[in-house]
Amino acid sequence: MPYAQRSSRPVTRHLITLEMLDAANRQVTGEMNRLGMWIEPLDQVGLYLRDRNTGYYAWHSGTPGSIHISRLSLRDLRDRQGRHTRLTDILRHEWAHALAACFSHFVDSPRFIRTFGGSYDRPLPVRPYDPGHHVTDYAAVMPAEDFAEVFNLYLRHKGRLPRHLSTKPVIVRKWRFLVAVARRMSAGKRRF
């Protein structure tokens, strides 16, 4: 078995820059706008590039909240399961949390609880990971993450349910919840 050898060439690390983050954010917020998921209170959410390993939405009572993204190497960008992922996917996921904070009446509704199996901020998983119920492993962590993972796919696929998910009734129900939220937001309605 050969031994690993150190290359004489230096390793190039392409860190996420403000320009990259801004471009990815313009793409994601544009997707949200086109799908009826962008409403004025989201304009107040801050977006920050951090040196430490973060990728999260932070909200404090009475504030619009903020999204914090790590200045990781693009090569090292990972989702919560450790798989390589796109910066846009992380932003879509975090914007879902921002949307939920700004419009909590959607995620506090009985319809959300029925659809996602529990209240948005339930600290424990509703059920173990099941590909018939969850779009990713991480979606099984708690209803808030399930919502954010479905939201990510909803934006990425421009609101069209991928064929491979169309045979999964629980996922179809979650997708329809997002369609209904988009319609209600576009019509200026804030409640289910």
C-alpha cells in the first residue's frame, strides 16, 4: 500500500468571500420573490459572513434576526450530515428559518402541526428518519428542520415537486403546505 505523500504545490483554499455570499444570496432571495415567499419583514434580516464554523439563523425576541454563514473553503462546505453541499442550499435552509420567525403564524398553525407532525420548535424528533416522510436525514431532527429542508428543495426546484418525491404522500403534503404559504403570502394573507 503506498504512503500518502505531501505535494510540493501549496494547497489552494478558496474561501467564501463576501462577493460569493452576496451572489448566492441574490439568487436565493430572487427565488423566494418569484415563488411568492418574500415579504417586507424579511428585508430586515441581516446576513453575515463569519470566520468561525457556523451556518445558522439567529433570532431574538423583538429583532428581525440574522443569518450567519461560515467563511469555510468552498471545498469544505458541508451540510449537517457531512455531505458536500452548495452555498445556495445552506442559504435556502437558513432563509426558511427566517421566514418562520418573521411569519410565525404559519408555523404555529394547526395545519403546520398536522403536516410536520409537531410544533415548529419541538425540541425532539417526531419520528426517526424515514425516506417516505423526510427529504433528508437532517429533516428528521425536529419539525423546524423538516420545514427548512423541504423549503430548500421547494426553492431549488422552482416550486415543482420532483418526480421521485411525488409518490410519497407525506412529503407531497409538506410540499402543498409550502404552496399554500406562498399563495397566502402573495395574496397578503397572514393566517391559515
